[in-house]
Amino acid sequence: MLKRHCLINSKLGFFICLIFFIQFKGIAFALDLRGFVEAEARIFFNPVINPGQEDHTISGVLSPELYHQFDNGTQIYFIPFFRLDHADDERTHFDLRELDFIFSQDSWDLRFGVRKVFWGVTETQHLVDIINQTDLLESPDGEEKLGQPMVNLALIRDWGTVDFFVLPYFRERTFPGRGGRLRPPLLVDMDQTRFESDTEEWHTDFAVRYFHSIGKWDIGLSHFYGTNREPTFQLGFKKDGEPVLIPFYEQINQTGLDILYVYDNWIWKLEAIYRQGMKPIDYFASTFGFEYTFSGIWGTGMDFGVLSEWMYDERKDNATNPLQNDITFGMRMGVNDINGTEILIALVQDLESSTKSFFIEASSRLSEHWRLTAEIRALIDQPLDDPLFPLRDDDFAQISLAYHF
């Protein structure tokens, strides 16, 4: 199995090198270099439950960003990402976030290589965001994504933009290893990953999305056909008899709708999907909510916002996502100072049980190059049958200091 993964990685590396060769053969150019270096400390409030875990983690990130625009208008973005973690060997990982070549004309854009594409408007979860795979090694909230090999043609018209995607290679979701926190008692064994498609990672996926802004409305309508980015799990065993979870990736069709409506200080948001192909049933899921902002509070330049969202999944107890009937209440503060200080506080309440989750995110620039970010995440009152119960003792505080160059 290890040889199979090495072969796949070699093929992917060859694909990337071939792109470089075709584009840059015989061309001399200068790159615009930027990016960041970051140190992160994560402290857990409760002792470990599973053997091999740590009460804290210390890690570092290096992520340079290279950009160049040629005389003919062609652009290139190159963004590698590397994290070194002292506690979890799996969290020490490298990813090519972007290696993106862009050819632009007035009525179309053609992009190919490795990219990150974001779809969505809501705060708590992004149901429609299906192009890139989630990088769970980076954050439990699912916001961080792996780079996705693709060809993307965008047709730009007065009546909207239509994006076509061809996705020739599938990225498996990343999971914490034996030394990592925020994981179930059984490890996820990616060496035994299973696929519904006989072509496994090399199944070619397709997607299309229409997007248009009409006055105060932003409307996106999308469809995806291919390998599900969200695995289900099967019980299995390693050669030594240790029980493990084996990821299984199904073939799905997903139709998505995202709508954003802005009226005065109100922002109304909707994401909805209908997914076919996941066992045992096809299903509908949605996230709907609003955000209202009070500007210039207390006679200052600060903004204070309140937000609420309702997450619904008609699979209920069979849902692979814990947010099957939950509501979010939150507050956002933008200090609007020279340092760009922002604070977000939110509570997510399960409407069918006592389960709650709580998080605080805050960030501020210390200077032109330095940014400080802090985060707290906690789970409260999980019953035994709650899917988040295995993470009940993994509440943590995290602080990151990044130097942007």
C-alpha cells in the first residue's frame, strides 16, 4: 500500500513538473515573493484519553507565495505549505496549496494546475464548498483545504459567470495520527482507504457553477459529479490485529445553491445541497441565517455584529456531519483600528440534545509584518450517543504568531 501511495505521488509530481516545463521552457523571469512563517502553541485543558497523545502541541509553519505576471498577461501562483509538529507525526506534513497558471481574456479565464477554490456564504459550515478536500490536520472546523489538481474554464458574461471544472486526481482527507488530539479512539488507517470507483484516486470528477450579482443579491448554483470529499468509515484491522477506521469514498452527485442578500446593515445567507449516491439515502441539507451589524458603537469607529444560523440535515441520526439540527448564536467585533483587530464569539446548540460547542477567534496585527491570532474551542454536555463524545476532553486554547514577508 505504501508503494501505491508513492507511485501516486510520483505521478502527481510528474504532472506538476510537466506543467512547469511547458510554461517556462526558455523563459527568464522574476518572481514576486511573499508569504509567512508561523509559530503555534496549542494547550489542551484536560488530560489525554488515548495512549500516545500529548497535553500540548508546538508547531511551526512555512508557506511562501510566489507570483509572476508575464508580458502577455499570463499569471502564475505558487504556494507550498509545510508544517512541523512536535506531537503528531501525521500533522508534520507538506502540501502544495497552489500551482496555478492563469490565462485571461475579456470574456474568459483559463486556469490549470493545483488550486484552492472556495464556494459558500455562511459562517458555521460550508455545504456547497466541495471542490477542495478538507485538511483536518490544520483545524477541526474544516476551513483549511488541500490543493486540488484541476482545469478550470470561466466564461464571463453580462448575465453571469459560468465556471467549468475538470478534476483529474482526488485528494484524500487528512486525519490526526496516534500522537494527535481531536481524534476518535480508533485511528484512521489511510493505507487501507477504499473507493467505490475502480479507478480510485484517478477518477476524473466534474463540476460546474453559475454565479451572478444582481443588485443586492449574490447567487451561486452549482453541480458536482465525482468522488465524495467526505468519507464514511468502516471498521477494519491492521496486520497486528489493532482495530482501525477505514475511509470509504463514494461516487456522488451534488447540486448546491448559495445566496447572499445585503440590505442596509443586514446580511442574509443561505447554503443548500441535494446529494445523491451516499448510502443509505439521498438527502437534503441546508444552513440559513443572518448577520446584523451595528456601526460606530459607543461613538467610536468600532462595528459590532450579531449573527445566527440554523443547520439542518434530513438524515438526522444517520448524518455524517454532527450539525444535523443545530443553531448558532454569535457576535463579531471589528475594532477598525490600524491593526485590523477582529473578534468572533459563537455558541452552537444541538436542538435535539444537550450538546453545545463554543469557540472564540481573535486576531490583530502587532506591526506591519507580525500578526497575533488566538483561538479557544470547547465542547459542552455531550451525551454518550453524540458523535462528538470522543472529543469531549479535547477542549483547547491556541495562540499563533506569524511573520508575513
